[in-house]
Amino acid sequence: MLFKMVRKTIDALLIGGMMISLLLAVLLSSLQYVAFNGNFYKEEYEKNDVMSVTGMSIDELMKITKIMQRYLMDKEETLDVSAKINGSMQRMFNDRELAHMKDVKDLFQMGFLTRNISIIVFILIFTYFLFAKSFYKAFDYLLKGTIFVIIFLLVFALGVTFDFDNWFTGFHLVFFDNDLWQLNVETDRLIQMFPLEFFQDAVFVIFRNAFFTFIVILAIVYGILKMTKKPVF
């Protein structure tokens, strides 16, 4: 009896670990897609009239964006660059902005590592279930876990939508140990380029893509289970 309870507890922990790792892998992959999608930035700049706010052309903004993307991927040494602003070449970011972007870069690098580890963890646990349990059990666990994740994403997304300002502030308080992210919209070009509306749209796209990814996973896994001719639930 005790052995069965311990085994069930271990299985439950492994299922939880499998689904958390899959969720992290999907969310972080979706984040990467948005963060390095040039078309998304261009649409947001035009939508938020960033050209008028910064005094920069769309071409100049996209040039800085590409440098920033390369910086976050650790392919550029620094963001201390100049740009054509209001008709003259000026320093793009001040020291406070550069220090904050160094923190953002570190966070992105940690995100890349976390995503890669999550993929490996998911594969290992799922493979364990395939061999230690059965083909059917492994996919059954994945199906039920995917349903739970979809519900979680919907509830979490609703919470973020209804109180985005506080969620956004809380995110920064959790992931940054300083106040460098508190910028001045009147003087700091970083926040002029990326107003709150930019992040609202980015978070929406990230969660939307993640949600539909799990819907596809659910459909595939359900189809596989149906082909086994065993009850799904």
C-alpha cells in the first residue's frame, strides 16, 4: 500500500515536471519569436506613432531594433550607439538605459538556457513514461496535462488582461533587483520606443501563440490515443 502511494506521488511529480517543462519551452519559444520578429516591431512603431515621439524615421528605428536584437542574442558588444534623431546624429541611449538593457540581456540569456533545459527535461520524462509505463499511458498523461495547461493559460491570460499595469510592475519587481527599469518617458528613448501598449500587444501574441500551440498538441495527442482504440479518459 505504501509502495503504491509513493509510486503514485512520484508519477504525479513527474507528470507535473513534464508539463511545466513543456509549458516553459512553448512560452519561451513564443517569446523568442515575438522578440526577434522585425515585422512585429515595425507594426507597433507605426501603431504607437513612435516616429513622432522619438523624432526618428521608421528606417532608423528598425536599424536600432536590429542592433538591439543582436545584442540580446549576445552577438553585439554594446548598445551604446548613435542614431539620426530630429535630423542630427545623437547618442541613442543614456547610461541608465544601457544598464537596464544589460539586465534585460542577462534575462534573455537565462531564458534561452531555461528553454533548452526544459525541452530536454520534457523529452526525458516523456521517454521514461513510454518505457516504464506504456505508449498509451504516456500519451494519456500528456493529454490530461495539456488540458490542464490550456485551462491555466486561459485563466492566467484573463488575469493579466484585467490588470496588466500591476502585472507588468510585478514582473519587473520579480525579475530585476534594481529600479533601472523605471524610466522617464520625457527623456528616455527606450520607453519612448517601447511604451506600455507595446508590451501589452507582445504579451497577447506570446500567450495567443502558446495557447494555439497547446491546442494543436491536444488535437495530435487525442488523435493518437483514438487510434489506440482505448478510452481517452
